[in-house]
Amino acid sequence: VNDNYTTMDFVVAILESVFKKSPAEAVQIMLKVHKAGAGLAGIYPKQIAEAKVDLVHDKAKAAGFPLKCNMEEA
């Protein structure tokens, strides 16, 4: 979810490390989030999605960013 504080570089790094996106794919998702307010990082089974959301929030908090990651049922 877009915010006015989390850097684009941090979002790309999260997409690469947590969601295993290539650098090019991570940049494209980050730009979608920046322009549209949100983007899709992947489709996962519920338990894996929950773990990834928690990991994103933990990494963001540790880095001092308010980045939010949501999970939705498909």
C-alpha cells in the first residue's frame, strides 16, 4: 500500500527478498503501487500469505518505515 514515507528502494528490496521478484518485476510492482495506491505482490496459500504480510511489517518496522501489506481472499 502506498504511503508518503517508505522509500521506493525499500519497497523494491521487500518485493525482491520477501516475494522473490526479479529486480525488473519488483520495480514494475513498486511503480504500480506508487501510481495506483496498491499492487499485487503474489497469490499464495493463506498461511504463507499471512507469514509474508507479517515479515513485511517486521522488516518495515525495523527499518523505521510505515509500509503496510494487506492480504485479500481471491
